[in-house]
Amino acid sequence: MTEKIDIKGEKDMPAMAMSLGLMDWNKTGSWRNLRPVIDYEKCTRCMICWKFCPDACILIRDEEPVIDYDYCKGCLICAEECPRDAISVVKEE
Amino acid sequence: MKLTIPEQELMQSGHLACQGCGATLAMRYALKALGQNTVLSIPACCWSVIDGPFPYSSLKVPIFHTAFETAASAASGMEAGLEMMGDKDTQVVAWAGDGGTFDIGIQALSGAAERNDNIMYICYDNEAYMNTGIQRSSATPRLSWTTTTPENHPKETPKKDMVGIMAAHRIPYVATCSVAYPEDMVKKVKKAKDTQGCKFIHVFAPCPTGWRSAPETCVKLARLAVQTKVFPLYEIFNGVDYKINVKPAKPKPVTEYVKLQGRFRHLTEADIKQIQRTVDWEWERLLKMAEGCEETEEKKGKKKKK
Ligand SMILES: Cc1ncc(C[n+]2csc(CCOP(=O)(O)OP(=O)(O)O)c2C)c(N)n1
Ligand code: SF4
Ligand code: SF4
Ligand code: SF4
Ligand SMILES: [Mg+2]
């Protein structure tokens, strides 16, 4: 995980314009109003949801799709595209 | 479990795109095809924001953020620099929006194409200037709502035929892609990478924010655009050899595509009929262009010198 990079002054600046870390510290899961939930009984592991996630936050764990709620923005493309209707939608509190 | 596109993820979660952003899917697929040995030249566009603020990035490949009109010239410069250093493997990619491509960046792009510089240019097309608040571009379809083409001042002109313009430069490879067809897109970007010279790829990338459409319909809209023939998938080799990749057996009426988007909400039945006629006419024209090309394509694509 990238630590927050503190740039206080010129001395902390890189010699040229370049990035010093990834955006992974930015937990976009807090943007979510609706939560997609996979029903593994219905899921056939076709990975179509993984393929179409614009936030690259459906992980592959032991050949199964696992939604990373730290980053999932709740766009629901995965639920819309799942051919098995295996992804249900739950309202976030 | 079988994956139909590469597993490698060079786009990091935590990026700043809106929910259901097609431009983000386009980048994810492009990088899966390009791999790690890639440098991007990105002019002002949504992607300069999506990537994240300095000193962070969402991409695991180097990016050069450049001025709005300079995606292609910056890429040509980087390519020349790499060549001077003896690096023949790194693929330089200009990555720009439709505004940066169809409008302000067209002269830099035309220059790079005319010189046949060894760069790949990928335009993600969301059909307006989204980053600055949904202003019309020359890629905006006729009659579409934008903040500069309100209902009482509709855009009367059709979408610019950018693919035709690029083909007219007789560059080795031009292709259209859609975020609803990732396998096709990965294949085309790989093909472009293996081709020496200037390559142009036009990706259809729905924008829920600007199109006033539900985020979950992003992929569905991109698919409908192909199934209704609004955005055909095809390749052009050396500017003359056409190959249509998807020929919908039973094309859907354009209404199905149009009705899901707020930007077309004001259209009358007559407007939609007119759009249908234009789409049918353009499709017939494309079929004619592709006639007799079947045998000669690909063979003529010059392979990259190793
Ligand atoms: C010379 C110049 N003019 C205007 C701008 C403001 N500007 C920044 S991004 C943008 C729109 C980009 O539209 P497009 O290329 O379609 O990309 P999108 O935002 O839709 O992804 C504009 C007008 C600028 N940065 N530079
Ligand atoms: S798309 Fe549906 S069936 Fe396929 S892997 Fe995802 S949840 Fe499972
Ligand atoms: S809701 Fe959207 S962001 Fe969340 S996992 Fe599904 S496709 Fe990805
Ligand atoms: S405005 Fe549109 S293109 Fe830009 S980040 Fe949002 S959804 Fe993507
Ligand atoms: Mg745009």
C-alpha cells in the first residue's frame, strides 16, 4: 500500500515531473450507495464480472471472483452483465 | 475458470473516474494488451484527472501529461528519444479524448500520421468534452444534448468521420474498438503493437455522467451501439483494405440505444427515424468499402522489424 506522500517544500520534490506512488491509498469504496453481492451458489466462475469492472476491484481468489469493497464504487456493471443473475444489490446504510 | 483477456492488471483501483466510466475500461483493456513496456502521452482530458493528483498515479506505466493539442507530437518526440537511446521495444502510445483528437489535436496527429511515426494513437471517444463539463466536440452525434448544444440549439452536423480521415493518411493500421468487446480490443491493440509505423485506434467509451445514463448501462450501451450499427467495429489496413469485425445478423433499431440516454431524451419520433436512416446509409457505405477486401487484408500489414 502506498503511504501518503508529504510534499512540504522544494526539497521533497522529485528532480523531474514523475509519480512517486500509486493511488491505492484512495479507498473509493466510500463513494458507494449500492453494494453488489455475489451469490456463490449461482456463480459459475465465468469471470464476466471481473472482465467488465471499470475499477479493477473484482479480484480473482482461488479461481473465484471476490469483490474488493475497499474500492468498489457501486456502479453495478457487474450485476448488469452477470449472465446468471448471481449478483444482487443491497443498499448501503 | 478461463479468462478471455490477459489477467495482468496495470490499472490500479483507487483512480478518480466516475462510477461506470467507459474511458476507464478502455484504459484497462489497452494496458492488458500493451503490457508493462509502454509509455503514455496524455493530453488534457478526463484521463489526466482519473489518473490521480501529483505525486500519485493509477497506472503502473510511465505517463507524460502534455498540453491539450499535443498528444501525438509529444508521443513522436518520445519515440524519437527512445530510438536515439537504442530502445526499439518500448511502445509509445498517445492516449487522448475525442476533443483532443477530433478537434484540437488533429494537426499534431495528422503530422505524425503523414510522417508515419512509429507510435500508436488511441482515442477514447465519449462524444464530448467531458472533463470541462460536457461541451460538444466534433465527435458529438447529431442532435445530442450537451451543455453547449441545449435542446433549443441542437447540434445540426453529424459526427466527424475521424476513422476515414486517418485512413486517408494511408497509415498501416486503423481500427475501431468498443469497451463491450474487450477480446476484440485486446486483439487489435496487440496487432497494432506488432505493426511498424503509425497506428490509430478509436475506442467507443460511454460516459454515464455526460450521457445522462445509468452507470450500470455503460457496457450495455457500448454493445447496443455495435448491435444497432451506430458504432461498427472494423479495421483498415494501409488505408484501403477494410475488414468488418462484427456484422449483426439481426441489427437492433437505434431506438433501443437512444432511449437509455438522457442526452437524447428530447428527440422526436421523426428525429429517431432520421437517425435510423443515416445509420443504415453509413452501414451500407461501409459494406461497400469492405467489398472485395477480404483476401488482401493483413497480408499487406507491414510487420515490425525486430
Ligand atoms: C489549449 C487548451 N484549451 C482548453 C483546455 C481545457 N480543457 C481541458 S480538458 C478539455 C476537454 C477534453 O475533452 P476530450 O478530449 O473529449 O476528453 P474528455 O474530457 O471527454 O475525456 C478542455 C476543453 C486546455 N486544457 N487547453
Ligand atoms: S459474472 Fe456472475 S456467474 Fe460469472 S463469475 Fe461473475 S458472479 Fe459469477
Ligand atoms: S459495482 Fe462496479 S465497481 Fe463495484 S465490483 Fe461491480 S463493476 Fe466493479
Ligand atoms: S465524466 Fe465521463 S469520461 Fe469523465 S471520468 Fe466521468 S464517466 Fe468517465
Ligand atoms: Mg471526450
